[in-house]
Amino acid sequence: MNPFPWMPAGTVYGTLLNFRREHALWAPRMADAPYKAPPNAPVLYIKTANTFTPSGGTVALPAGAAVQAAASLGLVVGEDGAPSGAVLFNDLALAHDSYYRPPIKARNADGFLGVGATCVPLAQLGGLQGLSGLQIELHINGVHQQTTDLAELLRDAATLFQDVNAFMTLRPGDVLMLGSDCLADGSRPLVHAGDTVDISAPGFPTATVHSFVPEVPA
């Protein structure tokens, strides 16, 4: 394992409802209060620095909590303000039923962002347009659980980056995750103590591998 795995240097932003299947599942609720309409702009949240777990690291699971694993790909902003590379992520969250205002504690528990070992230059992946042909595999204990197809994005990588920058300037070192897909029933794979999750995709030389242990009581 690389003794100095890649880690985010700036703010990491996640994107919600950016896959067609999940957007369609939630569409009937989008007319409900408080917004009473589908979102026009990307729905974002922040993964704080306490969540970053390097590739090969271990995540402590909160006692009794249902924790969801989610494969995602993040765009890393370069010095010129444009995306320069891409990284695989395991975007963990406590199971919850809120998307427009996701509770902070559900997404930002310690260790809840498994970070890939390598930032791959976009040029090696065919640029932003080349990402649309990428499929990300999620395995738990060596068993395939999910394939995330970036061709199913509601906003592709270039469109999402442009739309976010229309209201918020992403700075060098920031990371914009493209979102994560759900399973056919709207759920995401659950992880438990003792599990090992690996996330991989073509063009990425090292899988994102993380193990899970029970939280140590205070």
C-alpha cells in the first residue's frame, strides 16, 4: 500500500439526486413542503475533514447504526480552477429519509468518507466526456453488490461542474463528487462490523479498500 495515499486538500462536496433512477423514485415527493417543486440547481452537501479515511484505512461504525456504502467519483479542481483529476470514494452515511436537507450527523460521522489511493489525471480517462463511459464496482467481502454506471447521471460531469460554478466558485484542491446511485429498491448496500468494502473502476490502478469495526465505547 502507498505509505502516502492521496487525500483531499480542500473542501469535498457531495451531490444528491444526480442519478436518473433515484431522481425518478423521489419525484413524487418533490412537490411536498417545504420546497413544493423539484430542485433547479444541484443539491449539495459537504463532507468535512473528520470524515476522510485514507485508502486501506479502518472505519469505526456507530453502535447500532445502519450504515450505507455508496460508490462515487470526485472531480479534483486544479490550479486553473478546472477539473484536473478524478478520485474514487466510498461515501458513507447513516440511513436517513431526508435529501433536501440531509442531517449533518448522518453524513459526517468520523471516518465517513473512504478516499481512493490515487488521483488519476482526467487526460488518462478521456477528459470529462470520457467519464460517461465509466462503471464503478462496489464489492463487500469480495461479493459484488452494485455497479454504478456514470452514463446514468442526470447531470454529467461537465454539466454538474458548470452548474455548481454558476452559483459557487470551486477553488483549487476542492473536490466535487458526482453523486451515488441507489439500488433498484431505492436503498444502498449496508456495511457491518467485520466487513471489507472495495470500490474499483477501469483506469484506476488501486481499489478503494476499507474495513469496518465496531465503535469503541468512550
